[in-house]
Amino acid sequence: MSDLHITHIGGPTTLIETGGWRLLTDPTFDPPGERYTFGWGTSSHKSTGPALAAADLPPIDAVLLSHDHHGDNLDRTGRDVLRIARTVLTTPAGARRLGSNAHGLAPWTVTRLHAPGRPTIDVTATPGRHGPPLSRPLTGQVTGFALTWEGQQHGALWISGDTVLYGGVREVARRLTVGTALLHLGGVRFPITGPVRYTMTAAQAVDLCGLLRPVTAIPVHYEGWHHFHEGREAIELELARAPDDIRNRFRWLPAGAATDISA
């Protein structure tokens, strides 16, 4: 059975360890108390710091970066982490902005992570839309990632990235077998744009898991920022209304501790 350990560091940030690989998602390591602007009159305040300091990270082989242009997915300290990672995988637009060790992946393109003595990991970029229809010119490119390697028992490890539930995400369920899903939730919204959501709600996550049928669904990106409008309590209320077969797939990770996941 493939070994897989995931550490939830906070917000969207996780450390994924398998077969000697160390992969980091959306690095956010700034302390709490700062405010970040996201453009078009939107901003947010960071209320919770990371459960693991950037200085305490092991060497990082690759960063899987949903997008580079919002501080709740890549903050100032997170940018320092990018510089010491071997490679950064992100959107084509993000790779152009970041340069150096960043590589852009269009939806459904595949790249491979190779290293002597380790399993090869195939990384497939998956579609994302960071808001309602027609919002992409304003919210920018985002991507998810599906990771597959030899020895997986249940299917791909999929990181949704910051996205709402729409046809492109439903396509993941049609095209891939997903064993573990890291779902960016939070139901993000801002006062200036009213009820419009920019990431999945808990209800959308339940609907999506009805399509994906993952062995394990892990919520991330639901706490630590004021623009996250559905925290753990709201998610648990929605799960309580879900069928047992869906609710029992969800698993909460303790902050800062490596958790064994059946891969």
C-alpha cells in the first residue's frame, strides 16, 4: 500500500509526503494581523497564523500553487518558500509572473516529477474557476492538481484549488478516479460583491463528493481569514444533513500534525 502523509498547516497550505517526495500546496506562512487586497475593492484580514513555520519545513521538492495573485494562497513569506523549492507548478499566467523555477500547466496537461529512488508522480492540471460565470477576466487563472503514482490503491490525490463547483470541476469526476480529495472550501465572499461566492460552499462539496466518490475528502481553505464565510461549524452542519455515505468520507486533519491517509 502506498504511504501518504498530509499535514494541514493552515488555510490552503498542506505538506504532502509520499515515497520520499515532499510537496507543498499554496504556501501561506505570514503571521496573523495583516490585511491583504485582492483587487476590485476586495480585501481581507488574516486572523490565524500557520501551524508550522516556514523555517521548520523540510526541503520541498515541488510547490503546487493554485494561483499566485491572492495573498490567501501565496503570501509574502510563502514567496520566500517558492525560491527554495526545486520546482513550482502553477497556472500559465502565474508561471510568467513568477519566472525562475515556475512551470505553467494548462488544464488537463500533464507533467512528471522524477527523482532517483522515488516513484514518478504524474501531475495533471485540472480546471478551476475562481468565481461566478464570466468572472475569470477579473479573478484570474486558477488550477487544481491530480497526482498519481505507482502503488496507489484508491485513485488520484486531487487538490481542487480555489474554485466554485461548475462544469470544469464536474469534469474531474468524469475523467479521473479520485482516492483522496483536498477540497478548498470556505464559501469566500466579499461585502462589495454581495452574495457572490468565489470558492466552494459546503453544500457544493457534498454535491461534488456525490460525483467523485473519493475514499477520503479533506476540507482545507476554510479558516484563518475574514473572507472565509463557512468555517468548520458551518461545514459540519451541512455534512450532518448529507447522506451517511457522503458524510463518512469527510475527514478533518489536526493542524500541524502529519496524518496517515490511505492512498
